[in-house]
Amino acid sequence: MSIRLRLTLWYSGILSVVLLIFGLGLYGLVYHYYFQTVEDDLQEQAEKVFSRIEPRMTMTLRGGITPDFVLQGRDIINNTGKYYQVANFENGNISRSENLSQLNLSLPELTSAKKQRLVNEGYFIEHTRIENLNVFIYNRAVPLVLNGQPQLAGVFQAAVFLTADEKLFTLLRNILLITALVTVMLAASLGWYLARKALRPIEQVIAATNSIEKGTDLHNRINYYGPNDEIGRLTATINGMLGRLQHTYSELEEVNHTQRRFVSDASHELRTPLTTIRGNVDLLEKMWKRMADSGMQQDSEQIEMSLEAMHDIASEAARMSRLVNDLLSLARADAGFQIAKIEQDILPIVEDVVRKAQLLPRTVEWSSGDLSALNGVQVYGSRDYLQQLLFIFIENAFKYTEVGFVKLDSLRTDNQIGIRIEDSGLGMDKEEVPLIFERFYRADLSRGKTAGTGLGLSIAKWIIDEHQGSIEVKTTQGEGSIFIIWLPITVPSDSSDLGISIPTDNQV
């Protein structure tokens, strides 16, 4: 059963109950008021007629007393729509009004219980039936005083027939019933239409959801131009959810694209050293097999070729080892791995890196500048990863600087410490700066000239992000580059140790 049908049935049922209660209440109130008015009018007219009764006492032959009741004012009696009768309890005579005689009817005799009620109350009104006709009868005692004692000589009865009144109330019942049925039918039809109109946005939600499910088109939105009611808020919520789903879907698509490119590039990078290793192994195998088959002794040329092949194998194996380590670091980053960090002095870490960097292979001058800005400064980080971060930038500087210098020094702002690595190497276009931290990206000028996998700066960016830091890049193609690593300070040093910051061209 649909919501629209349930809503229609609910308010149709509620309206029916309300109309039933209203109809019964109205009918009962009118019925009670009307027939109370009929009873009051009957009593009033009966009292007027009763006041005109004159009992006349006559003596019987046996010495008894027989009352003779005379009804006066017959014009009033016959024109009020009421019927009157006087019954004599002594002789059983009944005197009826002319209109009652014309009907050839007699009002019912009183039982002993009703006679006793007359004695106690003096009068009462009863609702009874005479020949299948509903009638109100006003019974009043006709007293007679004998020897100073009141006695019940007879009963005066006034009646009014309710045939016309019953027809009136039958008509009223029919009108109320028909009106209620028509009202419920009209309300149900109008309610069905209004429910359909009110629930139309939900149908639009269903249609939009079906189109998204079938076509995976997350750009669809539900068009709603009504008030900001429950349906409006529901529509806004669903549109917001669709927006978030679209954003999430786009991010997933981007991640999948990046992952596919990453796998492709990693496969390509791994295939090169594997091909070199396999080729050299095949070469060594052929050389040693030929020597074994001919029984020849090793000469200097063969030994030299073997040493070169083994050197290539060792070099490519080391390259593969570095690549696998880099891939492992990036896999940890993608998996949400968090670096364990503690508060520690930054100066000893940088001094240790400066000392070890002298042993790295290089063709340029290596020097450390002013490191006084690092005195007494603590950062929240990992010693090993911070050293790895600095070595990545220093090794890159050595790799892409054929002549000139590579220099490391420090800077300081109010709440950050900067470690600057400057070189006089190849440099790059400023348009390439946002791309150098992507995985496997290498500038066109360096591609093929220098060995590398293009993963170092991606790892460096992850380490910087884990330390809540940032990287600032200044570069000019053919003149060199400056990288400044900014890290937040946890324990500031004295203000006299502040350094001077250089202007920012690119900050990542």
C-alpha cells in the first residue's frame, strides 16, 4: 500500500469519525431540544384545558357520588393539535374531545402503578405507542374532595401524536447521512490529489535515484520549488548527499587513475633494472659456459667483462632496493601510517646530516651556512624521518648540480623554523614546481641524464605533511633552486636568535 493511499485512508477515516460524532451530537441535541419543547407545549396546553374542567357531583340511586366532568372551550381544544380525554374511575365513563372521537381512538387506561404515581406526583408525561403511532401523553390526576379528604376521582389525559415529527427527524437523519457520505467522498478525492501533489517531490527523488543507479550520473539533482517544509528539507539533504557522493566518486576516480599510473610507472621502473640484471646474468652464463667447453683459461679481457657485468648487477640491484624501499614508504603513506614523533632538538639532527652529507658522491662544493637560528629550538617529530627528509633534498641537489655549490643553512620566523637547501644546478620552470612532488615525475631536462625513480620528493612531501610543515620553492631554469623546509616550533628559543626569512615564490 502506497503512502498516498495510506494518507488518504487515514484522513478520510478521521474525517468520517469526526462527522459521525458531529452528526450524532447534532442529531441528539436537536432531538432532545425539539421533543422537550413538544413536551413543554403539551403540558402548557393541557394545563389550560385542565383549568376549564368543572367536576359536577351527582348522587346515584344507591347513594353514591358520580362526578360529571365538563370540558369547556372546545374551540381551543379542537384547534391545538392535541387530543384530550377524561376517565372516571368511579363509573368507568370516558369523556373524549371531539377530534379524538373522530379518530375513533381511546387513550390507554392507567395501570395501578401509574395510578399510584398520579397520587404521588399529581401528573406525569409518558412516551408510548397507540396502534403503531408514537405519542406523548400528559396524565394529570382529577381530584375530588369528599368529607374533607382528597380522593382520586379520575385522570385527565392530553396527547400529541409524533408522526410528523418522526418524519422530520427521519429527513434530518437522511440529510446528515448523505451530507457525511458526500463530504467524505469529496474529501477523499481532494485528499488523494493533494497527497499526490505533496508527494510528487518524493517521486522525483525516486526517479533521480533510479537514473543515477542506472546511468551513474552523479550530476543529477532533484528540482524542488516548493516551501522549505519536510519535503524541501529532505530534498536539500538528498541533493547534499548526492553532492558528497559526486565528490567522493570523483576522488575515487582520481585515486584509481593515480594508482593505475603508479602501478604502470613502478612496473616500468622495475623492469629496467631487472632487464639489465637478466642480460648480464645471461652474458656471464654464456662466457663461463664457453670457457668451460673450450677448456681455456680466463684471460684479462674476460675477467674485466665479468667484473663489469657484476658491477652492473650490483648497481641495478641497489637501484631496485632503493626503489622498493621508496615504494614501501609510499605504501605506508597511502595506508595512513603515522610517524611516531617526540619533542626533540633540531640542531643536532641537522648537524649530523651536514656531517654525513660530506661522504655522499658529488661533483660540487658542499657547505653549511649559519645554523644559529636552530639553537634551543625543539620540534615535534621523528629523528630518522627528518634526516631522511634532508638527505632527499641534499641528494637531489648533488644529482642535478654538475658544477657550482650546494649549501644548507637555517631561517626563523615567530613560530616556525626553516631549513634551506640551495644549489646552482639545473633549476626548472615555475610551472613544473607543483608537479615535482607527484610520484615518478621528473623534469624533462633531467629525464635520461640522471638516474632516479621520481619518488624521492613524493616521500619528502609525505614526511613534511606528517610533521605539520610546508615546503617553499624558488627556482630559475639554468640557475639553480632553493628549497626551504618549514617546521612548526614547539619550544621557542630566545628572541635574539631570530633569523631572516626570504620572500616566498612557491609554497607547497
